[in-house]
Amino acid sequence: MVTAVERATGWLAQDINKGRVDLFYLVVGAMSAANLAYFVVCALWYRSKNIADHGGVELLQTSSKHNADAPPAMAV
């Protein structure tokens, strides 16, 4: 990014007194703000799956007299 800004604008000169480093950091800050805004929009839009759905896997109940302590078997 530094090379692209230097070639396109000339803001990053060899002599720091002649360069416009403030504008470079303004662009970096604007890009960071846009990235944060995009993240917030995606985070608000995201909805997790329903836990009761079990991810599309059917659960089978086992007989209580054979193995009462075992978790239910998963059908494939």
C-alpha cells in the first residue's frame, strides 16, 4: 500500500518535511473506519442456526431398558 500511494500521489517523499504523511494516515484511517463499518453491518446481519435443528441430523431414541445412560444415537 505504501508503494502504491507513493507512486500515485507523491505524499511519501524521501524528505519528511516535503512529504504529506498526514494525508497518508488519513487514507489509512478512512480505510480502517470503512472496514469497521462493514464488520458491524455483517455482525448485525448474522443470525446463528437454531439449536433445535441439530444441523439436519436426525436423532434416534434408544430403548431405556438396554442402555439408559447412553446418549441418543445419530442416524446418518
